[in-house]
Amino acid sequence: MDVKVNENILELIANQNLVASNLEEQMNVTKTAIAENPNIEVVELNLEGVEEIDSLGINLVVGLYKQISSSNKKFLVTNTSRSIKNLFNLFKLNAYFEVK
Amino acid sequence: MINNPKIFVIGEQTKFNIDSSKFDELNLSYKQFSDLLVIDALSDICDIVILHNSDLNKIKDISKFDVPVVVIIAAKGFCKSVSKLKNYIILEDDNQLSDMLDLFLLNYNDYVDFRSIIFTRHTSMEMIDETVNLLKDFVICHANLDELEMFKINIVYRELMTNAVRHGNKFDENKLIQVELMMDDQIKNIYIKIKDEGVGFDYKSAYDNVDKFDELRVKQRGLFLINEFSEKIICKNNKMCVQIKLNQNDNK
């Protein structure tokens, strides 16, 4: 997971699949990035490098959304493949945060 | 059950490690040949052919094989030339052959006109990624699927395996997970069978307990996905078998 900060936007760029075998590492990077940037207003999860996601990956995204939204910041997911976007829609998560 | 199936084993003599006592134990007749080229002549007079460490590239036209069941004991990975066979079962090593023969005798017709790969792995999350590639190779060789369909198969497989690792074998690396991937001869369905060493669970009860209305839950999504994308699910103790329909435009 790469991290970019641009003004008030924290961009988390996933560079590998969000699947059980590598979630812990990605979660740690995410936690650190959020903790180190308390003044950002928007967190964008960029899934351009993600071809596969499993239920644990979805849980990670939902957990991230809950954490971000609880501190009144905006959360969105971008650069999803058609399949991943459909998956978010299947779980009706597009009702909670934007999925592009 | 078949009576007295004729089994021909083809493999180089020096590499022939199959325990022939198993054949004796099951009262099976078998012949062993070292030359792969004889298979053309033999194909219509035997029930099961076992190709052991054979170089399949030596066969002129593998699509002409007309043997009810072909068992290939090969190295890990999937050989594209095999996909031209009407039916086959790929085993990774000799150790699996013994169990396979038992299955054949009881469920012979279940294996005719099916294509299968059977493999076993030690429990780990990393192993799932490696075997997903095997699944992809197996499917791509036979079916012409778009991204959405392949994604569906992958995610069901991942969820089944993750459950076997986490809940079945509880991350114990010493425990094994056996996987069987099967495709019917019409390439209309893929069947994924997973067996772990856990105590098993009641799938229906577990699925019914999923709170589907809690959209922001951070658990219980795996069973939902398996159910959503599978035509049929059979769960018996520590074995899960799912059937996924293959929606493709044309067969390869």
C-alpha cells in the first residue's frame, strides 16, 4: 500500500490484491498513514492495483470507512475494476461511500 | 461399481514408483508399458490409463484418446495439452493414487467425461494465492469466460479455502487441505471440492445466522458470497462441494 498526501486528501494506493494473505501488512500501513495525518479531510482508497478482493478485504474497507466516518471525514473508493465495483454494490456499500 | 477394470500404467520403468500392492489389494488387473506411443492402440480396450511422469508432448494427437478415464500423475501445474482430453484426472504424486483408485471403484461413472485436478496443500494463507493460479489455468484452458465470471469463480474458491485455513484447520500448518477441481464435459459447470481436517460445521445454520441486514458488518461475508455465486452447495462435516455455473459465449 502506497501513501500520498495532497493538501487535505490522504490517498491510499493499494498495489496488491486485498486478500487474506496480505491484508495485515496493508492494514498496518493504513493505520499508520491515518494516525500520521490527523488533519486530512478526505481519505481515498485507490484500488488501481487490485484485481482480486475477498470477504476479508471487503471487511478491511468497511472497517476503514467506519473509522474515517466516525471522525467526520469523507471516505471514497476509486479506480475499481468492474468486478470489484459490482461486489461493493452487491453488499450495498455504495449507499455509504462513493465507489468509482 | 465397475468389475475388474482394465488399468494400463504407462511410464518409464526407472520412474515407476506406484505401489503395485494397491492394485493387488483391490484385485485389479493392470499392465505396465514404458512406451507412451502404445496408447493409441490401447485406448479402446481399457477402462483407466495411468500416465506416470510421461511426456505428453510425445503423443501425436492427444485429442484422439478415447479412454473413459485418464489419470495423469505429474508435477505441479497444469499442462495445456491435457485440456484437449475429453476426460482426465491430474494427481500431483503417487500418494494420491491409492485414494483415487478407491474412489474410482465406487464412483467410476462420476469420473467418466469429467476433467479434474486433485491436489493437497499444507495449511497457510499464502498457499491460497498459489492455488488460485492453478484454478485460473484450469478454467482458462477450457472455458471462455469474461472478467466477471472468472472473478466469481475465484472469489468462491478463495472463500472456501480461507474458511478451510481459518476455521477448519485453524491455521495449523501441519494440517492438510485437499482440493478437487472438476469440470463437466459440456463445460457448463465447475465443481470445487474442499476437504480440511477440522471437525466440520453446519453450513445451513451458519448461513442462516448471517445478519444480512447489517450492511456494515465486518464479518460473515464469506458464506454470503459462496451462496450468492454457487448453483449448489453440499457441506458434509469437513467437506464442502460447490457447483458454479459457467456462463460463457462459446466453448473452446
